[in-house]
Amino acid sequence: NTRGGGSVGSRSTLDLAVDECVIATDDQAEGARELVITVVKARHLPKMDAGFLGVGGKVDAFCELDIGGVRFATEPKKNTYSPDWGSAFSFPTAVGAVSSPLVIKVLDWNQVGAPDLVGEVVVSRARLGQMVSAKEGWEGTDTYIIQKEGAQVTGHDKSASLLTVSYKLLVPKPSFPGMVPEKGGKKGTRLVKFTIVNGRNLPAMDTFGRCDGFVELVYEGELYKTSVVKNNFDPDWGDVLEVRVDDSSRECGSDVLIKLFDWNKVGSPDLVGEAVIPKARMSEIVRCRAGAEGADTFR
């Protein structure tokens, strides 16, 4: 079934929407886009836990999302057949650039050992492509039947297990809005203060934990580091990294490379991901008036 008179069309066995929103596409759409994916809730999940002496115990459900190797995870909701997450994740992409389906696995968390698979939903690449080509600000909600090994998952109450996901399409804002270079910028040394504010929706990097995140900033061969925030998907650093530029009248010689790592007690840290401020943009920043401020969120 669909809302607004649309049609579902043919789908793979996993991509089954029982309530699917209509997408208002924009034929003129182009350029970068951000698709915000919110895992809203699940209903009619099956019993996965035995409980104490066989009494009680439901399911400790959480979801893992994967789009072409970009992964996100919700928090577990313990001992419920009807978890509500409301967890939102941002996926950067561009019109015509979606190359993989969205795979959402519903899992049962275990205190000891690996989680158990409840089932999964696959949103086709074509469907995601339609969302990314929608009009700016478009949003909608789909409800899917959870599948496992090609068959629908039946809940504890004999109903089909369902997963509800909402979507919203945004157009990314330009980096550091408000930081405009001065005309005839002054020569001399400039100090650029980068405040590493926070991270959000980080992936699980540790077997029995979350992520011990820290940030490295590299500019013209110099390395700057934040502190480590341990066991957290949403770290708050607030660390200020001061970068000195000797001659603000010249073009900067390199990009600013920002790397997010997972700290390990033994061995080298693991790379979570990275972002780049191009040297052309860095050159504009150092030519801004003294005291100018701006902020950006990198994905």
C-alpha cells in the first residue's frame, strides 16, 4: 500500500514497504545533498531472550545501518517487543551518486558474545536515488516488513515484525558561513584557533564498548591533537588547537586534514574517518578580519 496514490512497483524480497511515502522529485536537482535517516521504531518483534529460569525476557533490540560501507548504530532498547529509538543519522551524498542500497539490520544485544540477528530491511539503491533527487526539505516515512533468510519475521504476537524509518533531504550549507576575507587583507602572522567541539553518531569501534574518540589536525606538516573521550558515541571535546600562519598575504601551502581516531590501549589507533579543509578555503580564513568566527559540521 502507498500514501498519496503512488505505486510500490516490483521489489526485492527484502525491500518490502507496507506503508510507503510519496517522493516529490525535482527534475532540476543537482549537486551535494544530505539525507537524514531516522530509525523511528520497531513493532511486533519476536522473543529472543529466555529470561531467568525461562520466565520473562523479550528482546534487547538495536539497529545497524550500512550504506556502501558507511555504518551507523542505534542504542539498544532492552527487554521490549516495541522499541522506540528516534535515532537520526546523516548520510552525505550527491544527486546521481547513490551506488549502494541501505541495509538495516535489527539485532538482539547480548551482554556476553555477539548480538543475534533478528532480521533486516534493504532499501533499494533506486529508492534512495529518488529520495536524494527530491525537492529540498522533502521528508517522508516508510514502514517495512523485517525479513530473515527471504521470509518475513513473525513477532511474539504472531504479527509481522515491522520497522519504521523516516527520511529528510537537506542541501549542505557552505563551510564556515560568515567568515568573509577582508579586502586587501593585512600581511603578517595570523593565529587560527580551531575548536574541536564534538562528534555525533560515531560507529562502534571496540568489541565490548563504543568508541574512544580523539581528533588529529594536520597542517603543513604540523600535528595537533585533542584529548581522548572514552567509550562514547557522542564525544564532547571543546579542545582548542592553535595553528600559526606566518604570512597571511600568501596562499596557504597545504590543506587542513582532520582525522578522527579510536584510541587503543595497546597498539595503534584505528581511523574512524577524516575531513579536509581545502587550502584555498584556509587561505580565505587567514585573511578574514581579526576576531572573525565561523563553524562547520563535517561528515
